[in-house]
Amino acid sequence: MKNFLNLLKKDIKEIITPQLLVPLVIVVVFYSFIGNVMQTETKKASSPQPVLVVDYDKSATSTQFIESLKAVSIPEVYSGGIVDPITIAKTKNIDVIIEVPLGFEASIKSFKQPELKIYSVINGISMVSIAGPQKVKSVVSAVSETLSDMYIKNFTNIDPSIIKNPIVLKEYVVVNGKIGEASPEMVSNLLMSQVIFIPIILAFVIIFASQMIVSLIASEKENKTFETLMTVPVKRPFIILSKMLASSIMALIISVFYLIGMRSYFNGISMGEFSSTQGSSILKALGLVYTPVQYFYIGLLLFLTIVASLALASILAVFAEDTKSAQMYLTPLMILIMIPYFLSLFTNIDTLSLPLKVIVYLIPFSYPFIASQKVLFGSVSIVYIGALYLLLYSAISIVIATRIVSSDRIFTTRVRKNRIRFFSR
């Protein structure tokens, strides 16, 4: 046991190096920085922005319209003159210009449609440049709505809201027998914000763990140190188990770093929507918030998936002659991981066709991705099925990997490189 622990320490030291930890810290800082920048830009876009209003009408109605603009912007009035309004806007760093035409009030009183002109000065691509005109349009729409209500009331003496919306819609969502007052679009967005980073973390952890054990075995073969390891008083199967355990520990460390970074990133771009009180209360009422037990289920499947991927990566690493070619042999494993990853992000597995669904369930790495969604809706059977399947797959793969290491095949196994010969005379 002592020799095995020494071997494990050696493998961990080879993996956990400053060259690997520094990029992880940079990733967390980078994602947090991007999230904070996006949050700052979103706040800037939602805050009132200056608007240049060119009032050619100078009437009470146009003045009232300018006052209504103060709800979403900081209007600066220009009554017209020799200087072009666009020139004035550029000198004052104003990106939105509203032109109120002459006869604005008279057109409204005579039930005609006055034409408002909005000029947007685009100096670049950003949230602020897009949000400014959109907010002004919302004010114009609100003013149009108010005038429409006034017309309807004057002519019919009926509440305009009844005429425009004779049916009142009240939406409810039912999940596992629990009813909540919310729209399905809102619940879907909240759910997506809660689970979107889980498949990303799962994919990162599995891929990194596999890359590490392949690199470990390939470097041992390249440096000719595997022969030395065979002379250590440790059973040969424990050599591969040591490398699998070291890779698993590093994968967990990586997952923590990426979890912190991705959480900060998504929380930043959503303006804290992930953790908003209203959204949390709706999801709690519907029972769509991860419980500690559900996190345990996902963690269990993730652990078993890491073991399964490490066992398969160990078999594939046997064919690698050096660290340069090692990553190439991970391609089959990457494909098997990417298929359930992308399907879990963009589709519902249950709605797939039967042949495609069978393929997905046959891939052992699919189960943590599927379970991360299904456990929220009370389907725990997928956890038991996935755990049994992963245990069986891992056991078979580990037996194959340990037998390869126990024999001399790890030194003699090679992939034949066939030369491609072109026709020549």
C-alpha cells in the first residue's frame, strides 16, 4: 500500500504543475472579467442615455412628448437653426436624434398620423448603441398607445383595454403535479440559465481527465520510464489505477476552477438573473431547483463517467508512441463525449428518433448529461440505469487496461503506418 501511495504521489506531481495551474487561474480570472464587463455594458445600456430632440412644432403636445421621454432617456431639446442637428449630436456625443415635425399637434388633433423621424448615430457595435434607439422606440410606442386609448375613449366611451384585449390571458405551468403562475417561456429561460453550465463543466472534466492519463502513459513510454515502473514492487494493475486516480483528482480540481469561472461568466451576462429572487421563487414553487441529493446523483454519474473515460483512454494510450501522437488517439473518445454534449444543449433526448435515441443511450458518457435534466423532473431511474451501465462498462474497460499493462503489449503495441504510394512510371 505504501508503494502504491508513493506511486500515486509521483503521478500527481507530474500532473499538478505550475504550468497547468497558472492557466486554470487565468481562465477563472478571464471568465470573471468577461462577466463583469458584460454586466457593466448591460447596466450602461439600461441606464438613461442622452437624446437630442429637434422640436420644430414647439407645441404643448410636443412638450408633453418630450416629458414622456424622460422616463427612459435624458432629452436635450434643440429648436432648429443654422447648425445641422447631426453635427450638434456628434459634438455632444449623443447617438439618438428625434425629429418632431412641424404640425405635430395639429395632425394629432385632426386624427392624422404625424411622422416622427429617429436618427441613430452608430460609432461601433455595442449594447449601448443598440439599446438607445430601442428605448426611444418603446417611448414612441407608449405615446402612440396613449393617443390610441384617447381616441377610442372619445368615440366609444368604452375602456380601451377591453376593446384592444377582449380576452385576459393568465398562464400557469404544471411540473410533476405542482402548479406555478408563470409563462412556459419564462420557466424555460430560468431552467436554461440554471442548467446550461452543467453540460459544459461535465464535458470539460471528462475531456481533461482523459487527456491527462493519455499524456501520462505516453510520456512514460516516450521517456522509457515504463520499464522502470515494472520493476517497482507494486502489482502492475495498480500502476494504471494510480494514473487513473491521479487524473481523476486533477479533473476534480479543474472542474472546480471552471465551475467558478463559468458561473461568474453566466451570472455576469445575465445581470444576476440566475440568482434573482423572483426566478428562484418560481423554480422553487415548481420544484425545479437542484437539491443536495440531486447534486449527489449528478456527481455520482460524473465520477463513474470519469472512471469509464479514463479506462477507455488508458486503452487508447497504449497505441501512442509519444506525447505528440497521444492526443490523436483520443479522437474516438472525444466524438463519444461531444455527441451527448451537443444533443443535451440543443435538444430533448426524449424527442429524438428511436435509432438516434438508442445510439445516445448506448454511449456510456451520455448519462450525466441526460441525468442533469431528468432529475429535476423527478426521474431518478435514469441515475440507477446509468450507474449500473457505467459500472459494467468501467469494470470491463479496467480489466482490459490492466491486462494490457500486466503483459508486454504496452511496449510492443503499435499502429502500422502504411505508406501511400502514388502511381509512377
